[in-house]
Amino acid sequence: WRKEQFKVAAITLDPDSAHPNLILSENRKQVSLMENVPQNCDASVCQGQEECEAVFSVLGRNCFNTGRHYWEVQVNMGTVAGPVNKWAVGVCSNTVRREGWFVEGPEKNIWVVAYEKGEVKFPTSPESLSLKQHPQRIGVFLDWEDGDVSFYNMADGSHICSFTGLTFYETLCPYFSL
């Protein structure tokens, strides 16, 4: 990958798309979970169960239907209230339905890398990704025409994972969940 071939996207979060349990910073650059709200449960427990919490997600206001774009996301492994159990970053179709509980995956037009139970992985796979270190700053690279979404650890430039050979028909938005 060559970062200079991608246009830097200054992402701001869209408050209208935010789950009510999320708090957006005043400048719309940071998201956190409300105090005393448990994070959503994992796929192995929740699939098909009504009592599970919703996925707490928010979209970026900047959406794309052409070109090469990238943005960086600072991810925290913990807060003053304790460790962060889950997060996911990536892109999704602007028409994806995000109500209730769902699996964040390509079959839903959501392409993300996720952190859960101390491991970085694809949400649809039980296998964790083999990484030298847990990323703290993730580069999300979107090539709309080539159908590619790639993730890099921006601290050392190492490749985390990619979704390739995709065909996009809809506008794509930055996606974040806790």
C-alpha cells in the first residue's frame, strides 16, 4: 500500500446515526460508551436471541461513492472505568440497517476489524488475527473502484487484514462500534 495514493479523509461522526448509549465529543471526533451501560454481548451468545443488547454503533458523516480514501482511528484498550471489551472500525453501506443486535460482517455490507475478548479479529470468524502487537492507531484504507477495504497498524505500518475483490453499489460510510 502507498498511503500517498489515498486522499486523507477528515472524519467527523454523525450524531443522527449514533446509538443512544454512545456519547460523541463536542468536536464529533471521539465516541465513548455512557457510564454504567454494559457493552453488547458476543455473537456466540446472542445470535437469534431477543434479550441481547443492540450493537452500539455510529457512522462517519463523510461518505464515499468513488475514489481512494483513508483515515486513522485511535482505539483505546481501556478507560478509567475499566477495560474496553469490544470495538469495531471499518466501513459500511449507507443503507445498512443497524437496529437491534446483528453480526458486523460482509454479508450485511459491513467490513470491519474488531477487538473482542483481548483479540483482534473479523467479527464473523472465531479465529483471531496474528498480529505482532495490538494496534492503537488503525488506518482504514478504502479503494472504492478496486473494491478493497484494508486495515493497517499505523504505529509500524504492518498490515492487519483486507477485504478484496468487492463490488460496491452503494455509498460507503466510516463505521465505528463499541
